[in-house]
Amino acid sequence: MIFKNKILYRTEKKPIVWDAFFNSNGKRKPIVIFCHGYKGFKDWGSWNLVAKRFSKDQLFFVKFNFSHNGGTTENPIDFPDLEAFAENNYSKEIEDLDALLNHLLSQEFEYKNEIDITDITLIGHSRGGGISIIKTREDKRITKLITWASICDFGKRTVTISDLEQWREEGVKYVLNGRTKQQMPHNFQFYEDFRANEQRLHIETAIKQIDTSILIIHSKNDPSVPFEEATTLHSWNSKSKLLVIDNSNHVFDASHPWEHKILPPALKTVAEKSIAFIKN
């Protein structure tokens, strides 16, 4: 079954739009929560095909939009709400993930008879990988962690640290979205939140403290997040596993929109290796 664009409303906070893909058979299935990356969204490219692939293997797959990713409840695709995008930050994304997880595990959750609350995997792509690492360190309910093309350091991202003096003076800076051609605003609060929570957001410290199973997947030729970031993550946790994808890119050869009915071979491998890791 596929349930699209479910809405988690929250008091005095922006709602979270999420999807669930699963085989409705009354059997309790491991939960998989997918976190998109920077300038990403849950329906980007072939993420729906990824979700279907996971559900085919008797997994309860959830993907969602971070509340300030620039989408809306009416239009969760692309970035119609740049005002919200400007107010996003790392702390809000961790809070969103926590709110969604709490909802999934609540007694009020409408599909509670389909999930195994003792078997929870986070998958994070790119910046979502960093968010997933922090959340896994903080939340013992999470039993496995998988990163896809993850960053290893929030502090060295250009969106975090570039043009600081001008950014502080003007209160906002803009980053071009190459696909939509939008100028994506980032209010200075983004940097202020990072500095105020720098210790919490230190990925090296976080991953070193994780004692659950970790699978790190990265393309050797990733042009956006260098492969060295994967080897760095791997070096910080001796129990982690590293899977190298050859001859691919940051999104494992997917693109948006994705009009094919099958996954690109690289992303198919990523999905299948992730499924095997979860079910092992």
C-alpha cells in the first residue's frame, strides 16, 4: 500500500508531510525512515521507486519533507515557500525527525499493527546523512543507520560558513538552485543556530559514540560530497561498514524528474544492499 502526503500537524510549528510505503498484511515490519538532503524533497527523482523497492521486501518505508525544506502541504514538490526555506536550520531538521519518529511509535498511529517498533533504521542522503547520524547518537530507539553520500562535517559546508561578514550584515544570503533557477534564501539565523549548537552538531563526536550497526554508502566519483568524506566517517567508527559505488554520482545516477519505471543500476544496488543490511 502507498499512502502519500500524510500530514503531521504540530502546535505552533510547521506541519510535516510524509509518505508510507508498505505491504498491508498485519505483520510487523521493520521501520525505515528516509531523510532527504539539502535542496531536496521526498518526491525528488526516483525516491518513490526506492520506497516501492523497500516495501517489496516487507519493510515499512517512510519518507518525508523537513518542515522548512521549502515545500508546502498543498505542494510538497520543489520550493514554493522560500520564506520557510530561509528559516530552516540543522536543529529544526533534527526536531522534525524526532517528531515524525514519535508519531510513528505512538499508540495513536493508524498503522501501528504493521510496524515493529524494536527495529528502526534511519537512512540519510547527503545532508540528511549528517542529520541521521546526530539523531542516531541521541536516540536509542534507532537500531540501524545507513548513510547515502553523506557529509562528514556540517561546519565546512559552504552554506554554513561562506560570506560570513556580508551575511551577518545583510541578514540573508542566496544560493542558486541550478535546476529550478531559484535564488534560495538563507537567513543568518542558520549560522547562529549552528554556532549555538556546534557541539551537538559535531558529526565526528556523534558517530564515534554510536554503537548500533552502520552502513556507509558513497560513490567513488561523487562530485558534490567527495568520497573522502565517506572514508572519514568510516574511520571514525570501527564497526561501520563501507560500500563503494563505482562510476556514479551524488544521487547514484538518478535525476529529477525521473520518468523511467525502473531505478538506475547504481541506485538499485544502493537500495538492495541497504535492504540486505537491514534484514541481516
